[in-house]
Amino acid sequence: MRSVLLAVVVFVTADACRAGDAPKATGTMDGKKVTFPEKGVADGVKATVGLLESCSSESLYEADEFKKAQQEDHVRLVFAKPITVTVMREKVEISELVFRLPLNTGVFWLRSGDKVRRYSKYRFQREEPFAAWLREAQPAH
């Protein structure tokens, strides 16, 4: 009986850890706060990273621009554990990603610790999976 109880505790703990490690996806669209269904977040991360990794420009910015991007229409991914992406042949570790909308003028903001980077000029051919995921957004409660 103890081994059964131990197995149940291990499985419940493992599931709780995985749920806590899952990226969080939120944003603002058309001026309204949105969230994304948990079951689609992994695909959303994949689509977002695919679009990000196609960027061909890293540019300087003013510190207030990152804050402003989060006050306007945007999508925000927060990672419990930083992930590594490759942008312009450079490995970049990130704990937070903000994509300022609309798509045709979108800019990526990446945060790792206190460091923030800005990327843009992605390949529009990589946009469709990301655009499809954006359509899954639901009003935040």
C-alpha cells in the first residue's frame, strides 16, 4: 500500500512541476487583455520562436520603448526556466518575450535577467503559424 501511495505522490508532484514550468502566454489585442488556451501554448511558443529566429535585424532602443510595447497591443510569453533561441546565428537565452503587434510592424523584445534585446525584420513566410495561434486568443477574465 505504501508503494502505491508513493507512486501517486510522485505522479501528482511531477504533474504539478510540469504545470509550473509551462510558459505563460498573455497579451493585449485591440486594447483588451487576452490569454491563450493552455493546450495550445506549446504550439504558440514553437510558432513564435520560429518567427523570431527568422529576424534579420537587432537594433538599439530607448529603455521606455520596452515598457511602452507592453502597454500597447502585444503578445507576451514568460518562461519559468529560460529557453535558448538562435537569432541571427547567435544563441540568446530568454526568460520573457514580448511581440508588439500588429504583425506588419511587429517587433520582438527579449528579456534575460536585466538585459533586453530588440529584434525585427522577420521573414513574412514564417508568419502564418504565429498568426493562426494569435486567433486562439480569448478574453482574459
